[in-house]
Amino acid sequence: MIALIVPLIALSSPWWEGYDIRERFLCGDQGGLVVERNDAQASLISGRSRFTLFRIGSSQPGVRYGSEAMELILWGDNLTLEQGRRKMQCTRTDQA
């Protein structure tokens, strides 16, 4: 699983990527992360690490973004990160 065990000190994405929404999530004992997103892509930020994911069309519930390494699913105040068979559940703490 990606290194998400970091404090909620997160970098920001470059301004030209045009993310409309910035949200913080707490992932239990794993720490927290920030998701910046728009209709086409999302940036998952954890400490000094940033992962870019692209929107996935799906008939399943929630908004989905993915890459070849992971999938991010937003549904209400819940965020699920799937990486292979591993899943991590997070809960929105605020609009950052």
C-alpha cells in the first residue's frame, strides 16, 4: 500500500491542474490524506507524495478515479483506496 502514514501536512497540486475540490480524509490509524479533484482527474496527496489518478466511468456507486497501481472510490463522506487486494477506508474530515 502506498505510504499514507504521515501527518496531515500536505503539499498542493500545481495551480494549472485546475482542481475544483480539495478534501481531507482521515484513514484511522493510517493517518490522513488530501484529495484534490475535478471531473477528469484527481490528485491524492500524502505528505510529500502525490499520485495522479484519472476518472473511471463505472455503473458502480460512487465517483471513481484510477491508475494502473490503484483505484480511489468516493461515495458520500467515505473514500476507499484499492491497491490489488488491499483496501483502505477513510472518512472525510473537512473541505480543505
